[in-house]
Amino acid sequence: MNYNDLPGLRWSSLGHILVSPRRFLWRLSNPQESTDALRIGQVIHCAVLTPELFAEQSVIVPDEFVTDGGALSSGKKALAWRAGITKPDPLIATNDEVELCRQMRIAILDHDDARPLLEDASMLERVFQRSQRIKGLIVETKAKIDGLTRRCLWDLK
């Protein structure tokens, strides 16, 4: 099941309550729309942390649907192509983005401090869910961690 479809508040959503309860409630009713930056972040996380899953889920955008600036086209033909994707939870990426992901993974594995975090991780891209009773109300939360080793919990940025 897709992380977004799981029940519970995202830990990142809870940060909005620090601004104000009204902001938090507004954000629950008005989720952030997906952007190319969010999509690319998801692609990079999957490609770097779980390359075998990336190989299964990735869908390469035909060059004709990539703008000169490297973004995904929002034209009718591009939207029709996207609507025809049958893979569940596809990771849509351009050829350039796939190459960027490959280079990022190589850079991490070449880095003396980062490599052990990736190689020694007992968990990668792991989802945690929790239910807690707060003043008679059951609050469900969820979080997705990037990596966990015996020494630390880490996040890929």
C-alpha cells in the first residue's frame, strides 16, 4: 500500500500546528499539491535507497513529453500518456533524472562517511505507524524513515 494511503497523520504535517492550530486544520483539508521537486525527491529516495524497487516501479518519460527546461510537459498528449500508465505507484522520471539518481548513489557509495550508513542500514525506507490516546481521542500517526543503523537514524536530503 502507498504511504500516502495509510491512515494517520504524517509527522511532517504535525509541524503545521507549531504555526497555529488553524494552519494545521487548513493543511489537513488542503494538502500540498505535488510538484516536480517533490516528485524528483521521491524518485531520488527510491533510486538511492531501494534500487531494486526503483527498477520495478520506475517509468521513463518519453523525451517528447519533457520540456526544454527538463520538467514534465502538461500538454494533452503528455497527460494522456501519464493516464495510460498501469504500474501501481509509478515513479515517473526523465532519462536525465535517472542518470542524476545513478550519479547520486555512486557519490554516496564513494563517500567514506555516507557509504557505511547506506551499507550498514538494517532498515531502509521503513514506515512506522502509531496510535496513541490523547485526552480520550485516538490519534494515529505515521512516519517514513530513510535509514536505521545500530548507531543512528538518518535521513537522505
